[in-house]
Amino acid sequence: MNRVDIEEQSLVGSNNGDWKETWFVIGQDDIVGDPIFIESYRKGTVDELYQKSEIYIRK
């Protein structure tokens, strides 16, 4: 998973505002462009995690 900025610096960290290793982007807001993400502690690919998430099940 690509979690780096345009200068290839990692966005993942433990400070306030850092991206968390457990966050997975599943979409993007059409109006402001913010990422829509889920947090999962399960192991697996992004597709596997998305299919197991409540968001997927509610569709």
C-alpha cells in the first residue's frame, strides 16, 4: 500500500495528524476530495478488508 507523500516520505506515524497503519482508503469525497477510509486490525489485502467491512455489507 502506498502511504507516502509526493516526495516519497512516509505518512504513517504515531503523532497527531499522522496516517495510521490500520487505515485503508476505500473511496474519495466528491466535493472536497477527502479520503473515505476504514480502520481495521485484521490481516489481509485491502479488497479482503473492504469485503468484510460493515460499509460493504450494508450496500
